[in-house]
Amino acid sequence: MATIAFTPHLRQVGPTRPTPCRGATLGEALRALEPDYPLLLGYLLDDQGRLRRHIAVFVDGVMRPRENALGLALAESSDVYIFQALSGG
């Protein structure tokens, strides 16, 4: 089962520790968390169901393009790290 971890800011609405999560894809794994963390998807997804612009996803140490991250296949041993990217000057 893949493990998903969130940065401290997102832990306000999601798991506070790395969490094993079922799902063949990242999108399925995130939706599996929704019953326990109902505010999480509102922070991660826009009104079209896509990852928000300032959300970054790393799977097994590699940053994945936001545009197709939700469809990424997860292995049983996958480590996922999700954080809110900062921008500005």
C-alpha cells in the first residue's frame, strides 16, 4: 500500500503523519482519505477536480507534473509527498 505524507500546512486538513493509503492511482488514494479528512480535497483540487496550481507532488522522490499527477499509477511501495509550493518574490 502506498504511503502519502503532507507538509505541515496541509496537515491542518489531512493526516499528520505519513499514512498508508489504498488506491491504484494518486487520485484514488486521495479520494480514499476523504471520509476521514473531508477538507483535504478542497485544498488540493480546484472546482474542475484538478490539482491546484500551487500543489506539488513527488512520487518516489521525483516531482511529477501537476497536469497528470492524479492519474499516476502507484506501486505498493510508493512514497508520495504532497506540499503547497510557495511563489512570489
